[in-house]
Amino acid sequence: LEEQLVTLPEIYDFNSFIVAIRAWEGPAGTKATVESMRSRYLWTITAMIGKKDKLATELGEFPVLRIDNRTVKLARKGGPMPGNEARNFTVFISDDEGRVPLLISAKTDYGDVKMTIIDYQPGTGQPLRP
């Protein structure tokens, strides 16, 4: 059993982190820090709301909110894991009632990754924004 020191009251996995930032509102420069599990490791993510812009995708051009993130892998007893550099990733979310993740770009263990939306079918529930 490997115990992991946790310092914040809530922990997210990466999917629930993306869901949480879809609903995040605030002016540019607003920051939040969370802890997120990915695989067997805990990461600290510092997220910052960036400027609003427009993004062209295969589905058309959308108003977007940019969220810049810096993440650090944590050692089991807390603090940054020795030998691991901080990484940056950016999430572009549509700045409309759907708050759809349109583009995620990241530096990973496997190289640079870019995920771009190519299809979207909205759900039948309430939108995140009226």
C-alpha cells in the first residue's frame, strides 16, 4: 500500500477536473489550485483563467475562454517529485451556454499532445450557463 499525502480538501481525477473548469467563471487572471490523481500519482494543478478569444475548429468558429494550467507531480510524502519538471497544458472552452472543451494541448510523458473537437452532440439537460 502506497500512502499519498493530500493537502487540499478535494481531489479530482483529470476528467472531473475538466468538468469543474467548464463551469468556472471569473475575470482573466483568476487562479485556483487543485490536486488531481492521474494514474498512481497525485498532481498539483494551478489553473488560471486567460483572455477571451475566438477559436476556429472543424465545427466552426467559437468564442472561447482560455485556461492555462501548470501541473507538478507530487512525491508520496508531499512536495514536488524529484527529477520531474512542471508541465503546462491549456484548455480552450467555448464561451457560451454549452461550455464545451474545444481544444486541449499538453506536454505529457509521451510527448506533446493536442486534442481538438471534431464532433459534438449536446445533451438534453440544462446548459451550464443560461
